[in-house]
Amino acid sequence: MSILDCAIVGGGPAGLTAGLYTTRGGLENVVMFEKGMPGGQITNSSEIENYPGVVGEITGMDLMMPWPAQCSKFGLVHEMVNVTRVSKSGDVFTIHKEDGTTSDAHSVIIGTGSSPRRAGFSGEEEFFGKGVSTCATCDGFFYKGKDVAVIGGGDTALEEALYLSKICKKVYLVHRRDTFRSAPNTVERLKNSENIELVLNSVPDEVYGDNMGVTGLRVKNKEGETRNIEVPGVFTFVGNDVNNQTLIQEDGTFLCDMNEQGQVIVDISMKTSVPGLFATGDMRIAAPKQVVSAAGDGAVAALQAISYVDELLN
Ligand code: FAD
Ligand code: NAP
């Protein structure tokens, strides 16, 4: 089997943009390995209002819908598979896949993004998928006309609380401090919402229920006082962990240099410490964690990959 000019691992905004720029920029043989439908984590968002040129309310799913078709027009191939490892021997990278097959490539652009973190309270795992969720767009409808709790104080928690407030009777927003990380206009909208109750300086202690699912959430405030909030749904938005597992080698070391948080160290050209390997989007150091910046990284990495492959083969 021939060696790919470029293997792209991950099909979020970073991977898809890398796919667009590599194929349109002249690389002939480019495959994007994405384990699910392309689009990335923004497809779980109910609303995005800061992608340049897109005015008005749009869901993440609608924003990402045209991206794969634009890429395939220029020749990008999508292989739907979970990549287990990326390794390098000499000048050749190998993509190891869950189905047992491998693909070789001259260059790799990785953009496997990040995944929702668990908050770590009692009952969270037991009731995950049975009342505890990390996706309001996916599960919010189950709580139409009912009360729910949202945990977190960042952009995601506040935006998703606002989204849920339009479907649900009441939303309890539980946050461990009394100030928020979120953008000021989002905080303003939250405070003006009539059916969102702020439960501040409080952490989730336990989610409880029965064999039908969640029936409530116990929270504890700074004074150690507890309060039971009777809700059938609890949404947690407490940050994300970088998906760096594919860079772990058989001996347990990473393929390239990483920082203490497990983010890939890159320079401003998205070059990693390994020639021909580029890292993009949420998984790289100092990522702004935005769709527009992930897409920008993908474009930068693609242009670098084109030059790298050109020099390697000519
Ligand atoms: P991701 O979008 O995480 O995509 C990574 C892709 O890699 C995924 O499709 C995944 O399936 C795939 N993948 C992972 N591991 C493997 C593997 N081993 N094999 C194959 N495929 C793999 N940003 C904004 O700019 N504006 C917003 O309003 C906004 N709202 C948000 C709301 C929510 C609820 C969330 C969760 C995020 C939001 N963000 C927003 C942030 C934005 O979604 C991310 O910054 C952006 O998606 C990062 O893109 P990425 O391509 O780096 O990674
Ligand atoms: P985040 O900014 O890391 O916020 C996580 C929130 O959860 C924080 O408020 C944190 O509290 C709280 N938290 C963390 N661990 C907790 C625990 N164990 N128990 C209870 N609370 C806990 O995560 P995010 O909101 O998902 O955002 C991630 C990135 O994506 C950010 O850079 C964000 O700006 C970006 N994003 C942007 C948009 C947008 O542009 N509109 C939308 C969504 C996300 P503390 O505040 O006390 O630390």
C-alpha cells in the first residue's frame, strides 16, 4: 500500500481545516482518521455566536455540517476508525487503528481535541447516562418542563444553562465560587434569566436516585451546610481533558514533547518536537479553545506539512 502524503488524526474544526488546506494545496494522498462523524465537540453545542461571518443563533451541528463536503470536494478521504497510536520509524509515521490495520504516512497532523471531565462527586459514574449528562443538546429534551441542575461556572456551563432554561421549568446553576469564568455578556444573560437559580459557593456532594434514574442532587456550601435539590437531570460542565492517548508509545513515553497538563508542545507553526508531526486545536499548549483558532491551527499545520513533504520527497 502506498504511503500517504499526510494522515490527519481527528475530524474536528482543526482536522477538517487541515484536510481542506492539504488537499487544496496540492497533497494528493490525504486521509482524515475520525472515529465518529466529522465536526468535533462543537456539534454538542446548542448555540455558537462567535464564529466570524456567521451572524445570529446557530447550533454547532449546523455550523459544522458543510465542512466535510467542502473537504471531500478537494479529495480528502474520511476513514471512520478509532486511532489507537501514532508511531514513527525513520521518516515514516504509522497510524495504528482499533480494527487492527495500519496506514503509513510521510506527515501527520493531529487534532484529537478534548473530552468533558468528570466532576468527581458521589453517584456521578453510577448515574452517568441515567440522569447525569455532559451534553445539553443531546439530553436536554428529556427534561422538557422539568427542573434540572447544571454544575460549573465557565462558558460551557453558563451557555448550556441558558439553553436548558428555554426547555426546562427551572435550572439550578451550582458553582463553587461566586464569580464566573464566562464571558461578561453571558453572565449578564444568566443573571437576567427568570428561571435560573444561582446556587453559589457550593459543590456537588452526591447525586442520588433509584433504579429509574436520578431523583436529586445534594450540594454542600462553604459553611458545610447541605441542601437537597430535587431534580431528575444533572448536567456537568467542569472543563475538559486533552485527548493525547494516541501519542503514547508502547514503552509508555509520548511520541513528542508534552507539558505537565498533557498538552502537546508546539511552536507558532504547529510543529512538534518530531519532524513531520504537527499538533492543532484544543490539544496544543496555550490553545484558546475556540472553533476559529482550531481551524486556524489546521490551516497553519497544513501549509507546514505541504512544505515538509515537498522537501522530504524532492
Ligand atoms: P475537537 O472539536 O474536540 O475534535 C476532535 C475530534 O477528534 C473529534 O471529532 C473526535 O471524535 C476525534 N478523535 C479524538 N480521538 C480520536 C481517535 N483516537 N481516533 C480518531 N478520532 C479521534 N468554541 C467557540 O469558538 N465558540 C463556542 O461558542 C463554543 N462553544 C462550545 C460549547 C460546548 C458545549 C463545547 C464542548 C465546546 C465549545 N467551544 C466553543 C469550544 C470548541 O468546540 C473547541 O475549541 C473546538 O471544537 C476544538 O476543535 P478541535 O478540532 O481541536 O477538537
Ligand atoms: P472551564 O472554563 O475550565 O470551566 C470549568 C468550570 O467548572 C469552572 O467554573 C470551574 O470552577 C468548574 N469546576 C471545575 N472542576 C470542578 C469540580 N470538580 N466541581 C465543581 N466545579 C468544577 O471549562 P469550559 O466552560 O468547558 O470551557 C473550556 C474552554 O472552552 C474555555 O477556554 C472556554 O472559554 C471555551 N469555550 C468557549 C465558548 C465561547 O467562546 N462561547 C463556549 C464554551 C467553551 P472554577 O471557576 O472555580 O475553576
